[in-house]
Amino acid sequence: MNTNQWWQTTRTVLCVSVLSATTISCSETKAVARPETPAAQIIAPQAAVEPANAKDILKRMTTFLANTQRFSMNLQSSYDVVQESGQKIEFGETRKIIVSRPNGLRIDLEQSNGDKHVVQYDGKNITVSSPTEHVYAQVAKTGGIDEAVKYFLKDLHMRLPLAVLLISQFPTEVENRTQSLDYVERTLIHGVPSHHLAGRTETVDYQVWIAEGAQPLPLRIVLTYKNAAGQPQFRAQFSDWNLAPEIQESKFAFTPAEGERKISFLAQLPSIAPAGAATPEKTGEQK
């Protein structure tokens, strides 16, 4: 199965993060319909239970995370890639994410094929390195995590799933894009009481499970790219949240290892492809 190099622009279903396409100019909150159980078909229904306020629950989560100055967590994700044949193939990644506002960000990533990559930001430089390939790319960028993430996505055309969860503008981004929001159910995620919400944006349908209690953290997210061919999904499971991690500032600054060579981000290179040349997007050579 063909894949692009890790530093190239991709058109995977995850090019722009989830809730980067989400918000809360929400319509009236309502309960989501579910299939009836056999018992429900023979027992008279009880009075409907008033659903929780989905808008308030989501807003509380986004505000809580945006106001948390330091945190770390692990992320296990999988995503569909639609092949030229129309078949959907699932790939996976694991991530260790560390945030120290305003200037510290580190993401250690391992793909399902074993390739490893590291994204680091120290308030001065954005660095992406590949211990697997023994190369790194680096660009100067000041302004803090918010500006670095935007530059990484929009100017460098790099892939960073769920990037919106890392920025202080998370609540605003969610509020401006969600077209509808429903409360699905109260449930358990790995034994943690959680609220299950379902939202819709112009391009993405999303589900999010948010922990109850004083720390309303996201525990699971599912995105469906409804306008893309085959409606591929992205699924993420969060674990090991730490809201007061002990972090050494050296975690965010990059020091090349012996033998590592510097390369350029693809977006920094001049376009030299002749007119009509095949691109990964046209050939389907993507992961």
C-alpha cells in the first residue's frame, strides 16, 4: 500500500483537525433516537427524561482544556483511507502529547507501520524530526502555540490531527462551526462516567465523550467526513491525562542527534513539477 513521505502534504481524511470544523451556534438540544429493545416494545413507555444540556457540557470541556496551562496525555487513534478501488483501509497511530502554555509543545508519534516522528515547539522554532529516517526539518516561528499550530497547518501544509484541542481558541473554534448538537446518552468510557454528544458541522459529523465531574476532559472522539468519498472516519481514544506534569523545558527544544541531516519542509521547496505531472492526490498514492 503506497504512502507519502512523512514531511509531504497529504490529502488524508485528517488533513485538518476534527473539531477544527466544529462549533456551537447550536440548534435546540434534543435527545438522539435509539433502537427499541424488545422490552420497550411490550412495556408502556415512561415519561421522557429531560436530556442534559449538550451545549453547556461541550462549552465546559473546551473552556476547561483551553484554560489548562500544562497537561500531558496519550492518544490512540485509527483512521480510514479510501483506496482507488473504493475499499476503506484502517491505519493507526499512537501519540504522546505535552503542552506547556504559552510556548511549549511536544508530540511523539508512532505510526502503525513502526515509523516514528517528533514535533517540537519551544516558542522560537517548529521542528519535525524522524528518528526512523534520521532527518529533521525546522522553521523559525514566534508567537506561541496558537500561532505555531496555525502556521504548521496552513503554511507548511502539515498534518496534525485534533490540533484544535491544543490551542487557547478551542472554545471559539467549536462555537463558530457547529451547526447542531445533540445529547446522546450518559455512559461509561473505561469505567469513567461520561456524556456522549453528537454534533454536525458543514463538512464533519463528530461524536465526543466527555468525563463527568470537575475535570470535563475528552475521553473519545469519532469524526465522520461526510462529504468525502466513502465517508471515512477518524477515531481517537484519550488516556493518562495529567494536568500537572513535571516537564523539563528541554523537552521542547530540538537538538539533532549525530548523523541526523536537515531537510526542508515540502512547502518551502519551489514547485518544479512539469504541467500535467501526476501528483499523489491524482494517483491515490497516499496513506
